[in-house]
Amino acid sequence: MLKFYPDHVPARVPRVLGDMLATLWIVAWALCGFAVYQIVEGLQAVADGITGTGRTLDAWIQSFRNAVPRGIPGISSFLTGVADGLQKNSGDQLISFGGQARDTIDHMAVAFGLVTALPPILIVGGTYLFLRWRDAREMGAALAFVSAAERSGRLQQAKAVLAYRAVAQLRFTELMKASHDPIGDLAAHRYDGLAAAMLKRAGLESFRLHDRGAERLSEPAAPGRASDSAPRLSEAAVEREEHRRAQQ
């Protein structure tokens, strides 16, 4: 499960701005790469000029060949041979060279465009996308944890887990903002403040583990479900006793 934006609006704003800046960065460098591609492609004018020169020479040679008098022994064959040699060594060669130059320029344009655009896109954009994916996966895992606790009807136990994680993972400034006496809250099973701080750290609002679950857990059992409520009470008693022994 992936959750890309936190519930808390102030925490959501930096991520939205980061996504916008990353998108602008990728688009800007893609446009730079395309601009370099177009600049290099402008050299096609040189290749076209070479090809055009070869075709012009071929046209002149063809005109010369058409002007050679026919039926003159020795002279006609000599002049025709001169025209064929000129076309082979000048016009056709220039046309071939112009075609090769055009292909080379095409490859250079693509290569220079990719070299310009890909490194900044992959280094900055790829790193940012990886960090955003990891952040979204962490928030999604936190949401899955809360959803599993809500489905099983054990929100109070989930609050306890979050409270202990808050004491273990939050910075001391965050911890003391969440509770003036974290250890006392744990000992007295007052988990709400610490659990809310840990949820906020994970990108979720405290309402996801708040009154709705508490009301459902504390509501009286239906007459036909007395046997279902007793195990929950006994499990809670066992948990409190284990916690008291651990504190001692």
C-alpha cells in the first residue's frame, strides 16, 4: 500500500512543492536535451549542401555527356569516358558522402541530447522519486497498521504499540511536546498523546485511532455476545498484569 501525501496539511505542502519542483526539473532538462538535439541537427544543412553540390555536378556532367558528339571514332568514346570518370569521382562521391554525413549528424544529435538531459534527470529526479516512493511506502504501511487494528477491534493495543515506538524513536523535543511525562503516561496506560505524536511522525492524523475505536471497544456487549466480550476483558487484564510486572 502506498500513501503519497500525509493527512496533516502542513506536512503535505512540502511534498506537493517537492513534486512540482521535481517535475519542473525533469521537464526543464528534457527541453534542454531537445534544444541541444535541434542545434546539432542544424548541421544537416552542411550535409544537404554536400549532397546538393554532388547532384549539381552530376547534372553538369549529364549535360556534358549529352553534348558529346556521337559517331566520331575515338573522340566520342574518350569524352564519354571522361564524363563517367567525373561522375564517379566527384558527383556520386559527394552524394554518398553527404548521405553518410547526414546519418552521422542524426546519431550525434541524439547522443548529445541524451548526454545533456539524462544525467541530471536520473541523478536528481531518480533520487527524488526513490525517496518519495520510500516515504509513500512508509505512510502506506502505517495506514495498513491502523486499518488492521481497526478491523480487529484492537485500537487500544495499537495505541500502546505506537506509544512505545514514540518513546523509542521520536526526538526528545518531539517527545516532550507530546507528553510532559512520557514514562508516567506509559505506566498509567495513557497512550493517546504519544500515539498521536507517532502517527503524526508517520504522516497520519490522530483521528485514525481516536474516539471511534474507543467507543466501539467500550460499548456494552449485546446479550447474545457475552461470551465474546469476556475473552477481550481477560486478555486486557493479562496485558495489564504483564505490563505491571515488566515495570517492576
